Amino acid sequence: MLKRIYLLVAAVTFIAVLITGFVAFDVVSQYNDQAAHRYLESMSRLAEKYIAEGSDVKIAADSSVAVFSNSTADLRITIVKRDGTVAYDNQADAAGMDNHSDRPEIAYAARTGEIGSAIRSSDTIGQDMLYLALPTDELIIRTSMPLNAHKSALYSLVRTSVIVLLLVIAVLALTGLILVKYITRPLKDLHETAIAMRDGDLSARVLIPDDDSNEMSSLALTYNSMAEKLENTLEELADRKARLDAILDSIVDPVLAVGERCAVTFMNAHAKNVFGRNIDPEQAVYPLVLITHSQATEELAEEAMETSTTVSEELRIKSEDGEKFYHVIASPIRAGSKDGAIITFHDISQARLAQKMRSDFVANVTHELRTPLTSIRGFVETLRNGAVNKPDVANRFLEIIDIEAERLHQLINDILILAEIEQQNSSVDSERFDLNELIDDVAVLLDDIASEKRVSIAVEQDEGDLLVSASRNRIEQIMLNLTENAIKYNNEGGHVYISACRTAEDEIKIVVRDDGPGIAKEHQERIFERFYRVDRSHSRDAGGTGLGLAIVKHIAQLYQGKAEVRSNPGEGSEFTITLAI
């Protein structure tokens, strides 16, 4: 803006001075031409006078030249007869000169009887000359001067004018620059302030001129008022956005907002973590399907925007933790003339898993209860049909009924124990006792069972007490279940090793190891699930309910611990329980 104003002022000044110079040059040039003609005409008239008074042509010519010659003009005079013969020339030998009747100025003067003039190159002296021919009765007096001499004054004037022109342009340009800067200084301040605000300095303001009554002062006041309102508005919007972002980020469910063509315009912190996309929608456009990898989600958002109603659906969506089930809710939003939607993802994977676990548990419990009950009812029916009158058969059937009843009792008891553990916390029945002593008691308690299968139990522990604070019954249940399993599923003549120690992390680590047939890799991840059996037929023969290891895992979790197994087929199994007690 400033540069344009300055260039405009300079251009106007230059054009004005240039036009003035051209006009002055033209006027002076015309005046100079007229003066030169009068100068040569006067010299011719003087020579005519001398000749009329009876002077010789040579004397008349030389006398005239002597009167009008000066240091800047090399004057020439030629006396020509009417037939074109040169009678005298003050700069050349007349006898050797050509006939001049064809010279334009002489021919014109001879023909019209008026003064003739011409500008051309002289054949005699080889210069551009200004010629003027004055006709008399018998002679034509031609006077001339070099064109350079004729124009020298004009050229001198031009040089002087150019110098003056340049000085005037320089002065005017300098003056214009100062005036432009002074006049446009408030505009420059306004421009700099606008740039500062654009770069984020919302506190920038325009300086008010000392003279606050002019238009620039009014403009500065108006701009400052506008800037203050803009700053307040942006601060309020930023505060609202920060509060809204904080609210949305505090929501535990992933939340996304989409605009036209389902382009993501917002993601809360949980959405970024769940979908593994730490993006900034303000910097680039990301399609919704690129975030969720679910075409169904995009279709749900489009339906919400098209129908202007809230829609929902349970979808299986890929997340950073793998595929999960989400209850996806898409609600339409309208911002001005643009449609959009808010999409909320409620994770129902745990609910689905719990539902499946409940269903599986009920199915397994039903199956496990039906099996012994079916056996009991079958043998009772057989006894009723007459087998009761056969003592040997009746005793064998009653023994089987007793075994199945005991299995049923054990199953119900394990189910109740598992339910009780899930509802308790680690502080219930907590007491301080010696874990090494408890391990010895368990080994003694299971010694008869081990002897029946010819399995030896070895307790590996340091001398001294290993004091812990926990429920003695729960820890005893862990030891009984693990040790009994190690005995039941061992080979005849096998070994069971039990050890316990306190780790560097101040946790108790219990290890029960056997040298039995081991567990295949595909079963190890599910070994602690309820009712899961590696070999169902063998487990039933051994009297297992399928809940022993599940009880172990839940007791370990009760004390912020974990249950793990390491095993290779044919090399035995090692169960490790870590407890924070």
C-alpha cells in the first residue's frame, strides 16, 4: 500500500515535470529556430546594403560576417549570381565551386523572390548547415551557419533543464516520501498490529495519534475496540473449548464427532487410545472408516445424519486391544448449515464375556450335576425293581450311589466355595501363621492318598518360619488342590515337590511340581477355567470336579496374585502361585 502510494506520487511528479520539459523544449526550440533565421537574415540584409552602396561583393560579404561573427558561430556567406554561378564565398574558392542553381534554398529564392531556407549537409565543407537565401535584383545572398552552432544554445538549455529536472524529481520524491510516510504511518501501525494479531498476539493494539480528531484516530479507536472484543470472544471460546475437551476426555467411553462425508472432526483421549490414532482433525481430514476399520459404524453415522434421529447398534470393532463388542450410539448434530454426528462407543465386551461365562457355567453345572444324579436315579430304580433283594448287587449299587452322592456333594461344595471367594476380600478371616508349618500339615494330610498311588511328596523349604498374614483356610485350599491334583494326575511311583519362599518383591511364591505326564501347550491357557478338563474321562475317574484350579486362581487374585503353569508333555508340570501376603 505504502509502496504503491509512493510510486504513484513519484510517477505523477515525473510525468508532470517531463511534460513541462518537453513543452519548454519545444517552445525554446522554435524560438531558437526563429532567432537563427533572423540572425542569418540580418547578416544577409547587411551584405545587401553594402552591395547596394557600391561595395565589392567580397568586401560586403566580409564586412557582414565581421559584424555578426562570434565565438560560438562559424558564419558563412556565399554570393551567387542569378544563373547559379558563385561570385564569392568566404570559406571556399568561388572558382572551384559548382553551380548553385540546384540548391533548394537558392532555387526557391530565385523562383519566388522570397527568402528560402534549408537544412542539409554542405558538399563543400562536409557539415550539416542551416542555409538562408536572400534574393536581390542581380544576386542571391546566401548565409549559413553550422547546425551544431545553431543548436548549441538549445543543447545547453536541454542539459540545464535535465539537471534541473533531476533535482526537482529528487526533491519532490524525497518530499513525497516524507509526506507519504507521515500520512500513512497510522496505516502501517494498523498493518503491523493486524499481523501481530494474526500471529497470535491478541493483546496488540494500534497507537492512537496525538491528534485524535482526524479520521485515522477514529479508525484506530474503532480497530482497538474491535480487537478487544475479538480477544474477549476468542478467550471465551478457548475457555469453553477447554472445558468441553476436558469433559469429553473425562468420559470413559470413546467419543468421536464426524462432519460431512463422515470425516472425523473430534476425538476424545479415550478414542485416541482405543483406536490407536493420535491424530489432530484440525490438521488433516481422516475418514471415520480409517479410524474404526468398520464400515457399519460409518453407515450408522450416515443414517443418524440423514434421518436426524439417534440410532444405535451392537458392533464388533477392531481396537488396539483386539476386536471388542461395542454398543455404538450415533446422535445427529447440526452446526449452521452443516450436518454432523456424535458417535459414542460403549464397551460391552466384558458384559458379553460375563454373559457367556454365566451361560457356560450354568451349562457346565447342569451337566456336572446331571451326571451323578442320573447315575443315582438309575441305580435306585434298579434297586426298586428287585435288585434290593440281592445283597451282593444291592451293596455294590449302594456303594456306587454313595460315590456319586459324594461327587455331587463335592461339586456343590466347590461351587459354594468359588461363589464365596468371589464375594469376599482378602481381609476376611485374616490371621498370622507359619506357611512352612501349613505345607507340612498338607503333606501329612495327603500322605495316605499319595501312598495309595505310590507317589512320594517332598517338601523343599528353608529352615525357620515363613510367617504370612492371610486366611489360613484359603491358603490351605490352594495347597490341597494343587498337591492333590499333582498326586491324582501323576504316574505311579512319581514324585511331588512342594516349596515356598518370599521373593525380593516381598511376595510369597508357592511352587508345586510333579514328574507326571505333563500338559499339552494347547491346554495350558485354559487350565484355570471352570470345569475345564484336559482329559475328561480320566478326570472323572480321579474324582475331580473341574473347579479345583479355578478356585486356586480366584484365591490368588483375592490376594493380588496370579496362578501360572509350566509344562511339557512327558516332563511333568510346575504350578506357581504368587501371593501378596
